Amino acid sequence: MSVTEQQSDLRALNREWLVARVVIIGGLVVAALVVAWFGWLKPTYFTKPQLTPAQLAAQATARAVFQMCSTGVAAAKSFGILPQYGQLSKPVRVGRTDVMGRYVCLANTQVARYVIAVELLCPQTSSRQCVSLYSVIQDDGTPQGTVLYQRQS
């Protein structure tokens, strides 16, 4: 075997060892990343978020408020007081009044804002029989606004 053949074989052997080291080290790095991802780090799409009782109660209250205000807006539309393109303000805002069971919701169109007062007659906020429209006031810039509808008690 000549010297040039030995040098050529050594260079080929060095390349093979380099490739073997890259493959082994790369495989170990990939394996470590897979173990870290699936073993220690839990991807968020694998775990369901656990809500506290306070968060569940807040969600239930928000749903009830939305249903109550939606029923009030639907009643105002059916009476012809609120235009058909009127909608609840986003985010849904509700306020309490001095009268127990009476709440106010904000609605709007592109050109006007309305304050809709509803009375909750029973616990089912989605039932139209349980939510009674009390008044609709258009916010026209004056302190009291323009009363468009007020139920006679």
C-alpha cells in the first residue's frame, strides 16, 4: 500500500467518523428534546384548563346577564322601540338600580345609544316571561336622555 493510498484511506475514515459523530450526537439531541417535550413539559393542547369555582360562577353570571339583556333588547325590538339593527353594546354592561330585580343594559346602533331597563321576574333569565321590559331611554346628550318607553306600573 502506498502513502497516497494510506492518506486517502485516512481522509475517508475521518469523514466517516465525523458523519457517525454528527448522527449520534444529533440523535441524542432529538431524543432529549422529545423526552423534554412529552415527559416534563405538557403541551397546552393536551391538558384541559381547570376552572376554579369562582371562575365557574363568574361565567354563569356573565351568561345570565347576557341572556337577560338579550331578552330585553329583543322585547324592545318587538315593541318597535329599538331599531331592528340595534344590538347590545360590546362588552355587555349591566347595572343595578335602586329597585330590587331591575337592571339596566346598554344597547346601541351606529348613530344612537340606548339604556334599556329590565325587571327580572323569575330565575330563568333566558325566558321571555321572566324578563320584563321596564323602560328604554335614548342617550341624546342630555342628563336624563329621551324616554322612548316606560311601563306603567
